[in-house]
Amino acid sequence: MSEPRTRLGRIAILWRGDEAERRSATLATSRFKAVFAALADVGVDAEPLVYEDDVLDAVRAQLATFDGVLVWVNPIHQGRNRSNLDALLREAAARGVWVSAHPDVILKMGVKEVLHRARMMSWGGDTALYRTVEAMRAEFPARLAAGPRVVKRNRGNGGQGVWKVEMLASPCDRPMARVLDATKEVSEELALDEFLERCVEYFEDGCVIDQVFQARLGEGVVRCYMAGDRCAGFGHQKVKALVDAPAARAQAGPRLYTSKADPRFQRLRRLMEDEWTPQLTALLDIPRRDLPMIWDADFMLGPPGDDGAESYVLGEINVSSVFPIPDDAPAEIARRVADRLRSKL
């Protein structure tokens, strides 16, 4: 008769939901059921914890009973943000509860500012950062005159606050631009200063980023999923967002998930595991053990290298609420969680 598996600890999986979801949440029916099952397989007890601001005190009491918590909550959702939740998670972490991803880690790597901080890495490119409305008004027009740019608010998800901007020939002294909201399919033409006025609210998140537009965007975006510092799979998608060409838009479709062994992306996997993730953690001063249990990096295709090898340009890093995930990812997450809990024993 085999000996019972040693239990490594007890963690919560936390996501946002209303009262009805709080009452009905179970391990077997939630969207995270594969993660719950993988955690059980490695000796980790996990339970659902459904959050909303109106039950903050109850969640605080529950968090105190866990060794750790895996958090899946978007930075912006139906007009709400994470400010109250992040304060609660910092408080829990200070009491000794392990939090992944910790809000301070998210603020380092899960915001668009990282595109500017890491622009000198080989995944980087022509990227500008504006701390104030005045700086953007003064500097952005000259950059735009050189070619199309992509403007991004510092915190967001689902394409919120992301725009493709192109300068238009104007018969008058007032510069005109064509702008395309990443959440919409039809662009509009307006005065450049009117577009800049729309960006004013984005500075509430600390800054605005702008990157040169990548001409190969219509060929698709590759998402590399990471569990800590190890690859957990890939997703490839032909996108509509910011793509003007009708033929390319017609080919757009859902993200297709594959394992970390997908031969198409082995160069990207090696770069992420062996080069870029170590460089990023050193740049951002994030200890390896504090990397999120699940995060991803979205890459556009850049110009091929001199040797013909594919090149990749970082478009964003997602940390706050990475889901759906490849089929192999729950097992990778569970292994990283088990390692983290063992390190606390």
C-alpha cells in the first residue's frame, strides 16, 4: 500500500465575481478547474476565492487562512480597477501570505512602461515614453511625422487605450491624423490635437507609451506563456486589432494554443528562457522566485535577421489575468507552485 502524498500547503485561486458566483464557485465547475486538478496532483490543496470590493473584509479574513494565493483579476473591468484589491494583497503579503502575482511585481513588468524600460533588449524597438500631457504634445507630432505609431496607456487589457495613429496630409496649419482604436474596426480622421486630448485621462496611470507600428502585424501575434522562468506553451493568432488591410483582417481568427514543444517557436522559447527572462528580471530587480506563476509576452514579427532567422518585437507583457492558457500550462503552473511552497518549508 502506497503512502499518502505529503501535502505541501493550502492556496486560494482568486478571481472577481458577483454574489451568485461566490455562492456557486467550485473546484470542478470554475474556469480554473484544470489548474485546481493539476495542483492537487502535486500535493497542493487549492480552494476558490471569489472577490469583489463589497466583500473585501470577508476576503481579508479568508486570505489569512491560506499559505498563498494565485490571483486572476484584470487591471480594468467594467469601469472598475484593482486599487482596493491590490492594497489587500499587499497587506496579506506583509503578513506572510505568498501572493502571485504580487501587485508590486505587476507594476514592474505587467504595465506598458516595461516596453520602454526594456527597449534596449533585442526584443525592443523604437519606443517613447511620456510622463506628462505637455511632453506628449511637444514630442509626439515629430515622431508621428516619421511614420505610423501605436499609442498605449500604461495599464489596460483587451486593447483598451491602444491606438494606431497615422499623420494625414493637411491643407491647413492644423495637423490631421487617422486613428484606429484597437477595440474597433473602423478608423476615423480628426485633428491631431483632438486625439491628444483623448489621451489626457491615460496619464492617471502614470505615463503613455508609443511604439513604431510593426508592418508585419497582419501576419499574426505569437504569445509565449511562461510559468515563472519556464515556457508553458504558445498561442498564435491572426489579429484584426490595428490591422487596416482587408485581406489580412479577413484571415483573423481565434488564438490557437500549442505546447512548449511546438517546433515553430523553439527559437522564441530559447530566447525567452535563456536570454530575455533573465535580462528582464535583472533590469526590473525581480527575484526569480517572485516571477508570476503564469504570465505571457506578446510578440509581433520584426524584420528577418541577416541570417534569415525570425525576429520578434515585444508588444506587451500580461501578468494580471492570463487566461485562457494552453492545455499544458496548468501542469507547469502546478510544478512552479509546488517548488515555491517547498521553499517556504
